[in-house]
Amino acid sequence: MATPSSVFTEMVTTTLRHTATEVTDNVSNHNALLRKLKQKGKIKTVGGGYELQFPLEYGENSTYQRYAGYDTLNTNASDVVTSAKYDWAQVALHVTASGRELRQNSGKEAMINLVKTRKANALKTAANNFSIDLYSSGALTNQIGGLSHILQTNGQGTVGGIDSSTWTFWQNAVREMAGTGTFSTSTIQNEFNTLWLNVVRGADKPDLIVASHDVYSVFEASLQQNQRYARANTGELGFEAVLYKGCEVIFDDNTNFTTTAERAYFLNTDYLYLVQHKEAQWTPDDEKKPINQDAVVVPMYWMGALVCTNRSLQGLLIDAA
């Protein structure tokens, strides 16, 4: 005869395994950056490796030569490729139930309700906390390097194992707005325009601008006299958005990206990836039973990194401190 513990863990692991995609979807749909990456096929699943390595083109082929007749041609080797290397980060989330809860909910309907409640809470927790990590500097122990790590306020920093103070091709663009706290509806569009020109290369241009509330609200107010359009699939997911040069401008809110953050990320998501391990993409494990507690635990694991392969086409707009 099945015990409440075995019924609970079987239901949890079965539903989570069959709805692993639901966890991933819930996390990605909760965050506009992840939604954009998913939409463009930039959420990658890999099989392993000591670290995540991505090749970069950092220079031009030096053998380009105009010549005539019998001129000697340049056949020297051109060193144009290097690699960015990102460390794995790990996240664990646990669906738990005490022995008391299990025995109180031993009936079929009660057990189903308990599982649904725990599962919904896990989905919400994953979405909220992973959104915080995505905007982080990676300063917390074992935290992924988020946007504040990839796009730094001086444009430099060591990202992907490359020191951009030495290798200037790897610096992100930065625009510090004039004055301190003085940007307004009459100045914000010029600030956007100035940074935009620094992150456009031919057809390569930002396709998502994520702004803090204050920057977004001032930019939106600057457009009040004009007709604005938002993309349908952004609005359907609950993100307020306006368009700038065909690029979605949204705001986001979490503890790393507060109302007073006074910044905006100009993102070219062609060069951004969320990479995750095939065996740890919010994947449930077998139940665990603590030896000193009357409880059962079903762990869920994620392992991966936020990866950038071109920092020079990413921009950060900030207000002076």
C-alpha cells in the first residue's frame, strides 16, 4: 500500500518531469530578456564541459591587399579568433512537504491540491529569483554573471575570461547622461540617439532596451505627443513597451534593477545566450529524505550561464552618480 510520502513524491516528480518545459516557460515568460532570447532561439542546451567556451572574432584578416601585376602578395597568417570562457553556475530549488502535511492530505483530492500548491510556488520562486540573477553583477556567492556583469559602467571589466582594459575590442559601449538627475523629456531622446550610434554596425543593432522605471517613464513621456506602437507578443506577456527605431523599450523591476537605478541596457540579443546543461534545466531529481526530519524533499536543478559573444555591440546608458 502506498504511503502519503510515496504518493506525494511520485505525483511531484511525475508532474514536474512531464512539465519541465512549463518551468522553463514560466521563467522565460516572466522576464522580457529571456522571452526575447527564447523567441530568437538563444536559449541553448549543451551536454557538458569544464567550462562554456565560445569563439570570438576580434580582428580583421590582415592579408587584404590591393595589387597589380606581379606584386608580391601577403600570405601571412592572421590571428583573428580567440575564445570567451564562462564558468557554470548552479541553482537548486526544492519542493518539500513535512510528514504532518502528508498525513493530513492523504486523501486523493487533498494530495492533488497539495502538489499543485507546492508546484505553483516553485514556478513563482524560480521566475522571481532567476530574474534577479539575470540583472546581477554576479557578486553573490555562486551567482551567474548577469547584465550588470556583462555591461559595466566603465565599459571594461573581465568578462568571459577576457580583460577588456587590455583588449579594447571587448569593451561595452557606455553613455553617461549630462548632469546628475537632470535628464528630462527634452533631453532623453538625444541621449538615446547618442548611445544608439555607438552600438550600430551596419545591420547589427539593438533589438531590446531594458530601462529602469525612471528612465522608461521619462522616455515614454517624451513620446506623449506622438503615436506609439508596442509589439503584440510583448503586451500579451504583460510587459509595458514602446518602440524606439523599431526596438522594444521596456522596464523591469527587481531588487537589482530598482525604480531609482537610472539606467538602460541597449541589448543586441544576436550576441547574448542563456546556456544550460541538458541534465539541469529546472530538472527534478529523485526524492530525498532528511535523516533528522519528518519530511520529503524533491530537488530541482539548473546549471548554466548568461553568455555574451560581442560586448562592443551592447550599450549601457547611465545617469551620473
